[in-house]
Amino acid sequence: MRAPDDSMTLEFPPFDSIGTRVSYRDLEEAAESAHGVPPNDFWLGTGLPLNARLSAYWQSVSHYVHRVLTDVTSSAESPLVAQQLHTHVVASMLAVFPNATLRVSYAPSPGWVTPASVQRAVDYIDAHAAEPIGVNDIAAAVGTSARALQYAFRRHLECTPFEYLRQVRLERAHRDLQTTDPASGVTVATIAYRWGFSLPRFTASYHAAYGRSPGRTLQEGC
């Protein structure tokens, strides 16, 4: 197992110069918020992915990370893109490699979060969607745990806080596409990165939500 003081620089083959740094604390926080594993109980094995399917998934994550990190515009100009990339890597590590979240049957109930607290969380997301916020920030703003907030969102809104945040950002991007003059030089990619999306993922998500390409909306406006 890896020592808690370690940080890990993840190299993504075949591109040895491309990597991202994940701290042990990042993994502890994700394990606690998503799975209810206390930091003192968390461990991460140093072995290979759990099976061949997960190994293939990790390779797909590697290629995705490479595409985003080598897109200078997205990585340099959008802290939201950087945050989403980091969150994706951490969650993928917990899914792929041996760790304490695979044995969480002992985890206690996350506790009760009132509908009013869920509404405060929604209001917080709406007000801070343009900032690099995460589930822990949202939970702290309403005075609850991240895990309890996850359960409450699923119960009351049938989605996670992250999924709601992503939807708000997609709606803001849609609004920007409608109101931006294409002659200004602002591109679909600029708007996608502004709201934390890589361009291919934004294009797919936008088409699924609005039934048209983001480029068409930018050209035609409302």
C-alpha cells in the first residue's frame, strides 16, 4: 500500500511527458465523500488494475487526459477544465485500482439532509457555477457532509450534485452560444472551455440536450 504522505505523478503511456499529480489526500477526500470511507480507514494498493476490463478503461482515461492536456487552450485558460480532469482521474483511480472503497459495507448512514438544505445547495451551485467548485465546497456551504448531500440530491432531484452542476454549466454555455456574435472571434471551443467542458464532450452533451450542434447555435443565435 502507498504511504499517506506520498503524492503520485501519473504518466499516461505512450506519452511519457504527459502526467497529472494526484495527492493521497485527494483520494481520501473522494473516498469519504462518495463512499463514506473515513480517511483513517482509507488505503490504496500499488498493484495493477483489478481486471482486464478496468485496465482497458484506465487506458481510455489515459488517452482522454492526454487529449485534454495537450490542448493548450483548454488547460491554460480554464480552471474548470483542470478541475474536471482532476476529479475524473481521482474517481477513475478509485474504480480501477485496489483500495478501501471496495469494502464499504460497514459505512454508516450518511444522515438526513432536509429539502431546504438541498435548495440552499442548488442556490449555491447556481451562484458559483462559473467557479472551480466541487462537492465538498457545496456541502460546506450548506453545513452538511458531502456524502449526505450526494444521497439527498439523488433522493430529491434524482441526480448527484456534480450532475446538477454540470447541467447548470451546460445551460450557461447554451446561453452564451445564443448571445455571442460569431463575428467577435469567440468560438465554440472558447465557450466550452469557459464552462469546464472539453470540446468533444461538450459537443456530444450539447447535441443530446438541444438536438443541434453548438456551432449551429453560435451561427444562428436564438
